Amino acid sequence: MADTVLFKGNPVELSGTPPHIGDTAPPFELTGGDMAPVTLADSAGKIRILSIVPSIDTPVCSIQTARFNRELDSLPDSVVGYTISIDTPFAQNRWCGVEGVEKMKLLSDFRGNTFGRDYGLYLNDIGLLARAVIIVDKDDKIVYEELVPSISEEPDYAAALQALKELA
């Protein structure tokens, strides 16, 4: 049986099995705010926090992105943060401008949903990404992962930040 998360109280199947701690992070190519491709390799040698959200235009996704953006201020430059959604880069840019988010870089999986499928986080029946947090170390190994069981819940910020601080 496929992994599921709750969306509006109902189980929705994921497109696959999300990566686990110890796995090598699958490579990805997403679209940045300037419409240019952004890959995992672009941040080689850095610690990456991948904050995956269904849509930046929802309250919980907005809270999650703003929180990690604030927390990045207290972390060294060896840590980079990406919020990944299926929203268009235009919507992501608009949101960043309104909210003043600069540290977290918003990346879009709107071209083919390859990130969602490769990471097993695409929600087949609704066309969005599941809410998750993945931390990738400088050697591209996954050192932290949380698949949030319900789309309407926030991730465990304390656990994710502790994992980041132990690496930084």
C-alpha cells in the first residue's frame, strides 16, 4: 500500500516512497523566480533545508516558509533554504515580495512535477506536493526527514532546526 497523508481529513496517496535518512538525495531541477533552472548540484558543499509545501498561498505554507526564513538568520552561510511548491514562479515571487522573504529561495515544480514524483511527495489525486521537511548535508545525504501526516499541520520546527544546528 502506498504512503498517504491527510488532505481535508481524507487520505491521499503519495506518488511513491519519500527518501529516508541515510539515502542520497535524488538530484532535481526546479524553476527559480527568474525562470532559470535550479538544481541540487547548484548548492553542492552546502547544507540544504528543503521545505516542501502544497501551495505558498495557503496559511500553513505561508507560516512554514516565513518561519524557516526567520530561522536562517541565525544559521551560518553554509546553510541554504529552499521552499518547494507547484505554484508558478510568478505566484512565488509575488508572495515573497508581499511577505519580505529573502533568505528562503522559492522553487517551483510546475514543469512536470518531477521533483514531487522523484521524492515520492506528489499527491496523485490533487496535483499538489505533500508537506515535508528534508535536510540534505554537504555530501548530498539525507540527515533529516519529516513527512507531515496532515496537510493542515505544521512541521516539527524544533526537530528540523536541531538537525540543522548539529550540522552547521
